[in-house]
Amino acid sequence: MLRPKKMKRARVIVLKASVESLIKDLHEAGLVDITKTKYGGLEEGRPLASFDDISGQLLRLRSILTLMEPHVDMKKLPQPEAMEGQKALAEMKKLDVEERLRSLTQEATALSEQVRELESKALVIDRVLHFGSVDFSRLGTRKLGYRVGEITPVAKVKEELERIGDTSVVSKSGSNIILVLYDRKDEAAVDSALADAGFNQIEIPEGTTTPFETINKLNAENEAKKTRLEAVKKDLAAISRVHINRIRSLIRSLDIEAQRAEVTSRFASSKYAYVVEGWIVADEYGKLGSIVEKYGSDAMLEDAKFGHEVMPPTVLDNPKVAAPFEFITSSYSLPNYFELDPSMAYFLGLPILYAMIVGDVLYGVMSLLIAMWLMKKFEKSYIMSNVSKLWFYSAFPTMLFGIIFDEWGGMSHYHLLEWLGAWLGTELVHGPLYSGFHRMENILTLVAITALIGFVHLGIGFALGAINEWHHSKKHAMAKIAWIGVEAGGLLALLGGIGLISQVFMPAGLAVVVLSVIALGMTEGVVGVIELPGLLGNILSYTRIAAIGVAGIVIAELVNQALKPMPSQGLLAIIFIPLFIGLHALNCFIAMFESLIQGGRLNIVEFKSKFMHGGGVEFNPFSLHSTKEVK
């Protein structure tokens, strides 16, 4: 539980005649994280001969699936079932929809483009419909030229144009689109005048006769194209619905076969045999032995020993209740195989730091309810589900610290009961039931307590670091112990110096600090000594628990002072109630978010760095479950 699961490095030597069957068994069992195998005197393995063919077929199938996807609601399709590899390859030979599917898709693409083109032409003709009887096919001759376009104002430009040679302008009242007819010898003058007037030319589509005749022709042709396009789409949808599950099943099947054919590239190879190496959870080693035994003399299993120079993958081993804290460990660098797993330390530390920041009974209840709602809403979200569980677990110690701090929605228990009594019309209590540790009144003490928590928390981190390093490097383990000495000696000297304990402890504490610093210099060199001020910064980081907690109290008290509804306020109290509850809920959510961030930072940055290097590699067994799901 405090360490990752114990791993073994398995080595299997198998004859080539049996390798495909063994690969299939290993894939289905999903036990071994197969690594690149190097074995003295052997060559690197290559994919099986079938790999190229399977890869080509997969490429073909995926292109077919891409053509089908737009015509089917993929979300409603069940996850495809895989079939045996040879059967899948045989099914591929019977596949007869590809040509028809591609032909219809190409036709649909062409029709869509034609529809867009016709609609674009129709928009142009719509703009010149008021020239309904003008046959544009007859306007452009050797002597006669024309321009159609938009211009403002029409009247003034019309006068200027008609002064140029035999130029005439056709326009319609209320429209700023004009038709200019001119002698080609005057073309330069006409174009110059139009340009000066800001003329915006409209290009008449090729083949246009009269606008009325052309628009009718375009609309009729467009409707025919659309009708055919709809028919093609229906054919595509019908083919896709019938065959898509078969295609997806083939993809799933051949994807599995491709993985099996490719994995031999990780093996070491001789003329007659392969050598396979990989990592397996120690508890599962017997299952692998049972698989290999089936092959008799064709395969042999060895337990390949390893030392600290080899890094096995990491498999975290925590109870189910610690899953949200394991999520933090996985998200911020896995511990390597030889390190302690910080998940259980987070399980104990993070909720306590969170609770000390929020520290309010009613806010604890609200955070519990908000967390339960979020857990249900984001049940399928890996990140939000785990974050919500972190809030859920942290709500319980929050209520406990709320009782210790005597904070109930920014009020003491006495003031809360007094307020409720005012609404009930009776006196619920005659005085405080107990005296809590009020943070606002004891802020300096609170800062000291949070710094002391930092001492203890970091000391635990150094102790875990010494345990981590003991079997790997005694020198580094002693350095961690020296850091504990710096902490302990410094604390003794400080407490003795300010008179909280006998002053006799002050020189003793300073002596421990000096000896510890010397030990640091001997084990970590100058770098260790230079990092001493950083330790003080780490400890002072924990005082943010006091600062952020008090900021939340101030906001809660301001809400109470401004908006706390009282019976004497009459109708105004009814208006205040939703504002009062809403602002407290908002303050609670901000506190939840901030406390999770700050509590997480103290655990992940300050605490974890004292004992964990990280860099663990996730265990990734060769398994059917690791095969990519088909959309």
C-alpha cells in the first residue's frame, strides 16, 4: 500500500512455430508489459509477414468508415465485436460495397458543387431581374459593349455617362443597379467615368439570356440536381446503415491482428526462436507460468532478475477509498518503482490542510452537498469525478475543525443559535455552550500553529525520503536525516529562545543545527547548505493556511453584517434570504477551490519534493483492453 506493487521481469523463449499462438494468449491475458528485448547474439525482431497486408487492409477499411460516418449517428452504435483474424481477412475478400460507396460519394460531391454554383448564379440573376426582357446574350457585339453594376447616386452618373458618345443608361426607379450600353470606341472613357463614380460591376454568368428565362432555367436545373443529390444521400445512408457495423467489426478485428503481428518487432530473434521480455505484477507471475506451460518444450519461462540500474514500470497499490488521491499521484509524476507511493500521505494530509483553511461547520456541510452533486453530475468524467471526491472526503474534517474554531457560517455557535432563536421567537441558549479557538482573535497563534504543522509535515517528508534512499544510497538517506536534524534543532532553539520551553534547550538546539549542517555538507555538498534558506521558505508557506482561512472568515462576516435577515426587517428579510444564502454558497465554493489548490500545493510541492524523485513509467500491458476503440 505504501509502495507500488512488486514487479517481476519475465523472459519467455519460444519457438517460431508457436509464437503466433503464444502472442494471442498473451494478448488475451493482458498480463505482460512487453519491452524491447536485447539478448546476446540475437538479432532484433521484425513484424510478422502478415503485418503489411493487415496494415493495408486496415487503411482501406478506415477510409471506407470515413465515407460512412457522415450518414450514421455514431453515438447510437454499439461497440463492435472482434472476430478471429483469419475470418476477418476472409470477410475482407467478400467486401463488395467499397466501389459503390466511393462512386456515390463522388457523385454527391459533384452534385453539391453544382448546386452551389447554380445558386451562386441565381443570386446574381436575382439582382438584375428588373432587366427582365433584356437578352444579355445579344448585348456584347463587335461595336456594342455593356456594363452592369451598382452605383450611387444613379441620376448624376447617368447624366455624365450619356454625355459620352452614343452611351445610354438603363435603370429602374428605386434600384441603384444600372445597365450601361456604349460604343466600344468609348469604352475607356466609360470605364474611367464609372471608376470615378465608385461603380461596383456585376459579372453576368456565361450563357445568360433574359433574366426571366435564365432564372427559371437555373431554378429548374437546381431543383433537379437537389432531387438527385437527396436520392444519392439516401442510397449512401442505406448502404452505411447496413454495412457500418460489419466495417467497424473488421477494423476492430484487424487492429488486434496488427498489434499481434507488430509486437514481434520488440522481440529478440534467432533462426528458430524468439526471446520475449517484459514486466509483470509479481502476484500474476503464476498465471503467466500456466500460459507458457501449455506449449511444453516449445516455450520456456524465466524469472529474469534485475537491480536498481533497471527501472520497472509502476503499478500503484492503494485501497479503493484512496482513488482520488491516487489520481493526484498519477497526474503529478508517478513515483518510480523503488520509491514510496505518496497517495496515502495525501489521503491523510490534504483533507486536514483543506479543513484548516475552510474550518467552518456549515461550509463543511455545504461543501459536502456541492461535492455530492458534482460527483453525480460528472460521474463519467475521470478528472471532475476525482476532484469532487476530494471535496467530499475533505468536508468531514472541515466540520470537525469548524467545531474547534467555533465557526458556523461566519458566526459562533452562540450567535447562530441566538439568530435562529430570534426567528423562532424563543431564546435557545443563555450563553455559549463551549469556548472555541477563534481564528480572528488568535491570528498570531494560528500563524505559529500552521508553521509548526509545516515543521511536522516536512519532517515526515524527510523521514519518508530517508526510507526511500536507505537501500539505494546510505549517503542520501543520511542527508534526509540531517534535514530532520536541522528542523528539530531549529525548533528547539526557537522555542527556547522565546521562552516557551526551558532556555537550556536553545544551545542544545543550535548544536544539533550545526552538526546537521555539517552532515549536510558532507553528504550533499555545498548545494545542500545553500538550500537551507529554502527550508525556511517551505515552512513559511504553510502560514498561508492561516491567511487564506482568515480571508474567508472576513468575507463571511461581511455577508452576515450586511445581509443577515432578521424578523424585525419584515419584507426586506425575504429579499435578503436568497442573497444571504447565495453569497455564503459562493464564498464556500471559492473556499473549496482555493483550499484544494493551496492544500494540494503544500502536499505536491513542499511535502512530496522531500522524499520523491518521481519519473515512474506507467505499467502498460500488452492487452486487448489497450487496443484503440473504434469510433
